[in-house]
Amino acid sequence: MKRSKYTCGLDAAIDVMGGKWKALILWALHVETLRFAELKRSVTGISERVLILQLKEMEASGLVHREVFHQVPPKVEYSLTELGHSLNAALMPLGEWGEKNMARIEAIARRARPRS
């Protein structure tokens, strides 16, 4: 989170979400608790460095719980907090809109690409 004072609810939500990866991480965690490697496989295209940074920010924002198991080899699991689950529920209609309009969005993106 970057600020502590917002002009509206959308301002606060966007500050917590910041970028495309956090929504995809929330979606990956909405069904079950995942270990880091499982989460990385679930979020296609994210680098390990970016995933680590995003998870730290999400933990600081109260969206994700990180549990460390002191064993050999070390084990760390990530799960959604109550706040994370509530944000995920708010994002579901957006995901449904994306599913419904995905073909149209992809077609527009193809037409907008410069021809080489």
C-alpha cells in the first residue's frame, strides 16, 4: 500500500491491487493454500523475483498470510486472509466480464498490433 488516505473506494482498491500480478495471485490462491513453487506454476509468466515482491506487498496489505514451517527442507505456504477472500469475491464479476468478452478483446488487440 502506498497511501493511507484515499479519495474513494476504487482509489483504495487499486492501490492495494497495483498491477496485473496481484489479481492473478489472488485468483490462484482462492481455492487452496499453495507453496511458493505451486504458486509460481499457477501464475503463468511471472518471474520468481516479481512473485516474491508481490507476495511481500500482499502480505503487508493484509491480503495474504505466509506460514513458515521450520523443517528441512524449509516449507512456506501462502493463503488468503479474510480480506484477501473478500477482494477476490469483488474481482469475480470482473473475471466473468473478461471471460465473456475475451474473444472480442483479443480480436481488437490483434487489429491494433502493427504489421511487420
